[in-house]
Amino acid sequence: MPEPITVRVTVNGKRFEQTCEPRKLLVDFLREDLGLTGTHVGCEHGVCGACTILFNGEAVRSCIMLAVQADGAELGTIEGLAEDGEFHPLQQAFHENHGLQCGFCTPGVLMLALDFLRLNPSPTDQEIREAISAVLCRCTGYRDIVRSIAAAAGKMRTARTR
Amino acid sequence: MKPAIFEYHAPTTIDAAIGLLARYQGEARLLAGGQSLLPMMNFRLVSPAAIIDLNRIPDLAYIRNENGTVRLGAMTRQRTVEFSPIVAKYLPLLVEAIKFVAHLPIRSRGTIGGSIAHADPAAELPMVLQALEGEVVARGPAGERLIKATDLFQGLLTTSLAPDEMIVEVRLAAIPAHAGCAVEEFARRRGDFAIAAVAAVVERAGERCIKARLATAGIGSTSVRLTAAEAILERDGLGDTVIEEAAAKAAEMVSPLSDQQASVEYRRHLTRVLTERALRRARSIH
Amino acid sequence: MAEPSRMPYVGRSMLRREDRRLLLGEGQYVGDLQLPRMLHAAFVRSPMAHARIRSVDLARAAAAPGVALVLSGTELAQLLPTIPDHQVSLPSKWRTAVRHHILNPQQALLAADKVRHVGEAFAVVVAESRYAAEDAAALVEAQFDPLPAVVDPEDGLRPSAPIVHEQFGTNLICELAVAKGDAEGALRDAPHRLQRRFHHHRYAALPIECRGVVGAYDARTHSLTIWSATQVVHWVRREVAATLGMPEARVRCVALDVGGGFGVKGHVYPEDLLIPFLARRLGRPVKWIEDRHEHLMCSCHSRDQIHDVEIGFDGDGRIRAFHDRFLVDCGAFNPIGSGAMYNTIAHLIGPYRIDHFAAEAKIVATNKVPNAPYRGAGRPEAALVTERVMDLIAARLELEPAEVRRRNMIRPEEMPYHLGILYRDGEPIIYDGGDYPAALEKALIAVGGLAAFRRRQSEARREGRHLGIGIGCYTEGTGAGPFEGATVRIEPSGKIFVASGACPQGQGMETIFSQIVADIWSVEPEDVVISLADTAAIPMGFGTIASRSTVTLSAAIHHASERLRKKTFAIAANLLECGSEDLELRNGMVGVIGVPGMAVPLGKVAQAARPGWDHGRPPGVKAGLDETYYWEPPTVTWSYAVHAAIVEVDVGTGGIKIERYAVAHDCGVVVNPMLVEGQIIGGTVQGIGGGLFERFAYDSDGQLLTGSLMDYMMPTASDVPDIALAHQHSPSPLNPLGVKGLGEGGAIAPPVAIANAVADALAPFRAEFNVTPIMPEQIVAAVRQGAVKNTHTQLGVQP
């Protein structure tokens, strides 16, 4: 049996230290070892994007990373988006524009959107569509996700908070 | 879909990594970006005895232009390549191709060395290496050697790397400013592996084509150079009829695979169509 | 009931109350459930399509680290029976009227004698973690004697075919016939005839959340709790109780947040019974979360029908006769029986006047994953046939496809329209309202107008570009029975509690029903407390499938509230010392009409309703302030829509781009427009997926070739255009609110609208697209063959 490894990671600004098997997937580590079940598992082969989190600020698919790869990293997950229970502009925009139905892909979509909007703060609708083609949604048909992100982009440019 | 048990190593030097490769005698896998390896492991299509994680080795990720050759460390993330000013300036073909590679979150982790070493027949980066006549620096227990693109890709997911060798650097000659390049890819959806793709680089002097390079992805079991088609262009120029002839030659030359996505015949047809389109676009860029 | 001057909540695009927890990452899906001492299950699934199980050796698996239990089908067969064979009962009205023959193969919870499809489970491992369980599952050693596989339903009907269920001696497990008028005679007499085969292929719901079940047994009360990502909690509870020999009162089934269902989670699966059994046996909670690889090979597939039609029509394009013989490939088991197949029959006529109609259908067992309803449930298959027929008639007569439809469409003044055949509830189909021609016009306008498109198409053709327009029309029976229930209770706090067996998977039911209850009781939506998908909250329920919950639950709530209001007024009248007839509901109170100061809060009435000393009830009024009503719909109510698609086809690569897409839709009274639009668009994109991308493929040995999301392709945001919507409203006469169902509709028409558009784009090549999905390679082949046809025509040669 391989030696368990210790993972020291910061998630949403909070430090964690947990031991696990080397083969533990990062998404399972987050959900089971750290109790952060907001990130979801949809395919376990890096296609659907439901497991998308921020890894040192960049969107990654946590189902095809090992927990051990996060040792020393700073992660961002859905649980860290709101501040003191108050919605981030992205969350507010999704709420106002019906950007979610079952909510299962939503955490992945939001984390991807965060990365995308930092790279491209004033996207066209077409650019948003291309960016979110990285995540599969079965409920919304994508229209309201695009609208939500476009609305959020506007608010975030005005606010320049994050 | 959980991976099987493996021993985990995170060496901090290249030599240590190579030593581990030698120790496990082909039963270990290198972990670079993991974007191809982890899915296979989650399906238990591969269950290596050990994983050698390259992500803790410093100085394996860099992009430098040295005397007209762009040198990229093997662990350079595709995302870094995508946004690199050096790549934008000297390797426009690579910029165009990298936008076809999956999606942003995959490119956040995937590496240039990893993609080339994995040699997926439908991947875009091996095609770029071929089209730009690039080479890789491979290091093994005996030291380093240069492997040209034409000598690297041997078959489906197979390179000429020895079991105890790893790629440490990718070298691509800067594309001359007067050259035109284009990537034409056909895939079912944005970000999918290519069903067929052709990369073209052409240098012209007046009516003559002084250099033409054509490479494929997605068509056969490896990325290949369409040398006979290149010869037609270098002999007869870049007129419409010549391009059609070169495209027909390209379709003749390739050995297409058949799978769920496409038959041999259809891939052959796409070879012709995409070669033509890539050449038309490449010749018009000046 | 409530004072009229309030702005109603029904009709408003209220934001969803579900959103907060989901956006914060605080949703709770079955995979998120963590219970003390919980164990994890992994199944061992057949690598073969058809084989006898010679032996299963569990010894190495049982000895693996962290393993608590391993079980094979043979051992389980000693302990538990098979899944009961009638998941959906057929009403006697239907059974006596429709000629049918149905056999129902019963699925063992774990295969014991034979495996009948790749992916069928034959053993289960329970261990400390899913990782350990998968390790142990890999150590199970099974010996199989392979049998030839049935992979084609037509082959499955040949005398020499291998038999999937030997006890039947045949793979023909269902046969139905429905007829109206004299199709044979009308076909003979028709001036024109055409004959075609259509194949609507095998694809499925693929929600982003796979299935999952957690079972926990409480030894103190001898009771079981099951958390399942299901659309049918009461069915699961009933089957678990029956299978495990427990009183229903000791079995509770709850669906937490469910990450999409679309029908695939709409019936009882073996795991729904097996996981609770294991939990009871082990005395520890057991969790099973299906992974995607499993999902593709054991959660039900859908569609997969082959139709051979003969159509008779006249020179004006009017259909005189419609005869359809079709096969359904139902895979190895048939959990919903003739449900989807009969839906196809019932929806073939669509929005058209067809007096002579006959359909004969067969369901054939094969060695593939079982077939169960998915969004549309047999209606997309019908639409592919009828809507392609319309375009083929148009091509034959050189008419506009839209014009052929207009000539055949039932006109609004003909409503209500008696179709002349029965629905699957045994009731005669009566289209209860709607304007199909107007919807057709709206859809065409929404994509820029037909005449304008034809001009653009000609110009494009001159430039060597190929644009096409395609239409898909359908009618949809929604809000089916047998029933749905609602409990409405007024609390001493004044809040209104509503419980139902409806099971949401993202539709926004908590929001919709709070709007409805707020209007009925004149309260604010925040004052409505809703419990759904929990068998502990209401004794009986049916669940959420078949576009039914808004219709059936709103009606149940209405009727329960009607009765409860009478009682509430009786008690309030007692408190206010007036007559019931003087009272009205206003802003959370019961007040005397015309006397603003004279009112009592609902909460006070609830307190007064309590039993015991000093209650406030008048004589003869029983204690408590709640009502439960089970609403049994008289029959289905009819939604409809027209889809229009404009595509551009790249004849070089075969690539298809959808340039514009529009839906003109009627679902009666709309409770929440924003949510309605979300449902239509979501369904439409799934339909586009079915038309162009999604496909299950099997080889001749029955091996599943599409075992990952790289192979089974779903549409992404850049594959679909923005979708324009137009609305019509023909209120339903069949329920108090006038609503109609809409959850499935979007998925019905896109495959055929796209097939028609591609055929229109390639009209110069005389290409037909009668098989889905439409693949680029087929386009390249059609162009090549068409060029040959055209060359031969020019040369005057027979192709």
C-alpha cells in the first residue's frame, strides 16, 4: 500500500491540512475530505466541466487532477464566491436571469466564468458562448447562462470589486 | 471511475525522474498535465504501478527565443503558450492551432511536452511540430538527444522515446515574417479532437512557392507531413489549379483511420477539402 | 375566493427560491449525503452482450481491503424476488379498447442465469470507500458462456434469432394495433402514394447528475430511509416495501436536489431496491453513486424506432391515408411497457386532419440497454415520421412545405377536435384548443419570414452556399393521470404548508407552486412552505414524468384549497360571529367583505381549529385545518408548437451550422414566463443534440461503442444558436388554472426540423434525410450521389 500523502491547501482563503491516498482525485478530496460538496462530479473524465474549480486563479477540471497536485496551491470553489452570505455579482446575475435550473453544472459554470471574465472583462455574447462551450448543461440550453454572464460582466466592470 | 492504486513520486530534478522511469522499467507513467492520463486512469484503461509527477521539477516551463529558434520547456502549460507574446510574434501557426486544443480549463493544465509525448493522432500540437519541422530534446540515463518531428511519431500513441527517456524541451524555428500559415480543422464540436486537420505554412517569392509545409492531425494513426503535396507546390507555385492538384495528392497520400466519427473515405475526402482551404488561406496572408 | 384587486403572482416571472442554496453551493444532491459509518457500493457489470453466467467467484473480492460484503445474482435470487413487472399499469378502458399483446420480462436485481446487455450488473461489492469497492469489483472472477447477440430488432424477429428471454420463446414482447377509418382503402384510392422508412435512433437523457441511491436502516423502528435521485419517490417506496416485505409506513423515500432527470430517472431501477436491501442487511448506511461510464451502459436509453410508412395524398397535398408499421428496439428489458410506443401512435396524426389512419407497432427485445421514456417519450419519433412526410409530399408536388402543412392543419374553428383514436389513458383524444396555423406563421416570422428566406437562399446558391429551412410541428398530450395529490395545511403561524409527491429536477416547482398558492390564499409566496418528493409528507403520489406536474398539482392544490377554504370560513365565521358567505380571503386573513377592520389572521383560524379545550370551531366542524386531495385528470390536455430552423450546410466538409431557430409554443395559461422559456429552450437544445450529435452505437456483437462523453457527444453552447420564442395561449378547459404541460415539448421537433432544413439546403442534390442523427459524412455522400444523379439527368441516363 502506498504511503498516504499530506495535502496542505488553501481553499477560499482558508487553510486545510489533510492526509489521503495518492490516488485520491482532487474533486473527491474537496467533497469528502474537506466537506466542500458544492463542486460536483459529472463524468470523471474531464469532459462535462461540472467539477471546474479555480487552481491558483485558473479554471481547471478537478476530476482529472490528483489531490496531491493541490499541495501548496490556492483553490477557489463555489463556496467562496459569496461574501458573508451576500451574492457575488455572478451569482446575482444567474439568479436574476434564470441561469440555472437543476443547479448541478452551475458551480462549474460559475468558476469558469470567473476565470473567463478576468481574461476578457468585456466579452461579446459570441465570446461568452465559445467560452462556456467548455461546460455541459442539460437543463438551460445555454441561452440564460450567456445572458447571466453578460449581465454579470457589466456589473463587474462597473464595480471593479474583484 | 476511480484510478487503481499506484506508488506516487514527486521528484524535484529531471535526473531523479529519469532514474525512476528506469527503475520501473516501463511500468510507471509520467504525470505532466494529466489531461490525457487521468481520464485513462479513471477508466482503468491504464493502471500504472507508479506515477512520476513532473510538476515539482523547477525550470521545466519557459518560453525563450534564441537566435530564431523558440525553445519551450516541456512543462510549459498550453494556456501559457496561448497567451505568450513570443509565441504570438514568432509562431502564429501555434497560436492558431492551440485555440483548437480542447477548452481553457484543459489548457490551464495541459503541457506542450505532454501532448507531444502522448502523440494522440487527433491532437493539434504534434501537427504543429511536424508542420514547423520542429524537434524535441529528449533526456535519458545516457544524456540528451535531439529528435526531429519526422522521427518522433511512430504510430498510434507511440513515439520513438525510449521507456526511460522524457522530453525536456520543444524547439520550433520561428516562422519567417513573410510566410503565410493556416490551420483548417474539422471537428464535430468546438474543442473536440480533430476528425481531420491540416496545417499549412507557405513561403512565396512572387509567383513561386519557395517553401511549403503541410502536416495533418486526426486523419491517420500519427501526424504526418504531406511531402508529395509540398513538392507539387514548390515546383508549380500557389495557383488555384496547383492547389487543387496538391490537395488531391494529399488525399491520396494519407492512410486514414476508420472509427465511430468517420470512415476512411470521408477522412480522405476531408484531407482534400481541408488541404485546399488551408493553402488558400495561407497564401493570402501577407 | 381571494379579493380581485391584488396583482396575481401567477403570470409573473418571479425569481426562483431554489436559486439561493444552489448558487451558494449549498444544494444537497444524493452524492453529497454523508452519514455516519456509511459504506459504498460498486457493481460488477457484464462485459458481454448476451451470455450464460457459468460461475461467479467472489473469494478474492471478499478478501480485498475494506470490503464489507460481496453478493452475486445467484445468491441474491435466494433472498429477493425480481422487480415487479408492472411499473405502469394500463387502465382497463385502454386494455379493452386497444388490440394489444404485452409480455413483460422481469429484471432481476442482479443477473443470475444470463447477462442480457453489456453493463447489466451481476454482482455487487460494498466497501469502506468507492475506491476500495472498485478495487474489489475488479477482483470478481466470472466465467461466461457467450451466446449470439441480438443487435437489430428486425433480425430479432427472424425465426433463427437468438432469444433474449427464453421463457417467452420470442423477442416480440409487445404488439399493438390502432386504426381509424379505412387506411388500406383510402391508400388504394389516393391519387398519389409514397412509401418511406424512417429511423429515429437511440439516444438518451444524460442528465449531468448520474443516478444515485443511499439507503439507511434504523434498527430501533425497523424502518428504512431511501434517498434516491429519482422522479418517482412513491413508486420507489412502494416497490421497496413490497420487495423487502415491509409496511409502507416503515419505508420512506426522499429525493433531495436532483441534477436533471428528463425521464431517465422516472422509474424504479434495480439499484433503488438493492441498495436499501444491502443497508438493512449490513445495518449500516450504503451509498451508490452511478459514475458516467456506468450511466451510459445501464441507465435507460431511449427512442430507437424504425418506421415503414405508406401515405396516400391528393394533388393538393392533402393526406388521404396514413399507414405506419413500426418497430421499437427496447433493449433487454422494458420497464415502462408500451408507454412510449403508444405515445408514438397517439401523436402520429399531430396537428393534422387525417381521416384514415392505421398503426401497427411491435416492441422487440435486443441485447442492449433497456429503453425507457426520455423527454418526448415517443413523440419525437412520431414527429420525425409525420413532418418528413409533409416535406416529401411538398417535394413531390413542388409545393412549399409550409403550404402543405397549412392545407392539412386542423383549423382553430374546428376545436375541440376529436381525433378518432384513444390516448393511453383509454380516453378519446380531443384536442382541446389551439391555433396551429397561427403558430406556424409565428415560427416562420421569428426566423425572418419564408419569402425573405427563399430570396436569401437563391442568392446563396448562386455563391455556392447552401442554406435550408425546415419546419417541425407537433401536438402533445400533457398532464396525464392517473393522479397527483396535494396536502394543504394552514399552520398556527399563518404559513400555508403544501405537500405533494411531485418530484422536481430543476423545473422550479417550489417557486411555481408558491405563486399558485399565494394567489389562491391571498398570501405572499414567502408564506408558502412546500414539501415535495418525500413520501413522509403525503401518503400517495405519482411523480414527475410526462409533463404533468404543473397541471396535476395545481389542480390538486386548487381542489384541496376549495375544501379547506370552506372549513376555514366556517371557523372564521364562528370567531367573527358572522356568516361564511360574508367572508373573503385577503392578505393572509379571513375578513368580512366590505368591512376592512373585521378580519382574523389565518394563523388564528388554525389555532382555533385545534382539538381540545377552548377550541374555536363551530359544532359539526372537525378538528384540524388541512385537506388532502388526489386529483384524477379527466384526460390529457393538449399543448403544441411549431419549430423552424434555418441551417447552412458546408458541402465540402458536411458541417451543419444552425443559423437561426425559433419556437412558437402554446402551453395554455403560464404560471412563470421565465421558467417556461427556460424549459422550452432547454428541451430544444436537447432535441438539437438528438438531431445532430447524440448517438448510442453498438457493434455486431452488442458491444457498446459509446462508453464515454468523448464518444457520446452532447451539444455545447457553441453548437446551438440563440433560440427565438413566440407564445400563444389557449387555456386548458380541463383544469382549474387552465395550464398545460410543457416540460418535454422542446425536445420533440428539433430532429425533424433540422432534417427538413438540411434536405431543403441540399434540394439541388435531391437528398433525403430520413434517419437521425444527421452526420456530416452523410451530407458529403448525399452531395456526391446527387451530383451523379444530376449528371445522369443532364445526360438523359438512368442513374
